[in-house]
Amino acid sequence: MSKWDKLLCRLYSLSPDLRFEELQKILEAYGYTMTAPKSGSGHYTFRKKGRNIITIPKHKPIKRVYINLVRETVEMEEGIDENT
């Protein structure tokens, strides 16, 4: 199993030890671009044309709700890729 597959496995299992950098790597692999926060905020924004904006705070640990949001995004992207 490759590192990428292991990372996705951890995402699908909603592993509580996922780091912000790992979620960033996953979203960027699906074409999202990250925008750094302004004025000292810790919330990073991920954008992709034609998709909803995803905002994730860079905290430790990452809350489950944000991990689930990335998981749902990946599932949606995978569904779109299979249909094209």
C-alpha cells in the first residue's frame, strides 16, 4: 500500500491524528489552492473553480468536523472523476 493510499485510508476512517498539512496535501492533490489567512487569523481557505470554498483552521488537533468535510470533498471528487 502506497503512502497516498495509507493517507486516504486514515482520512476515510476519520483518524483523529490527521494533521493540517496532510489535509492540505489531499486537497491540493484534487486541484484546490490554499489561501493564507490575513490579519493573524488561523483559518486557511481552499478554493477550486466550480466548487464550494473550504475553510480549515490550523489547530492541533484538527476537529473531526473538518476531517469529515475533507472526506466528503474527496468522495465527491472521486465520484466526479469516475463519471468523466
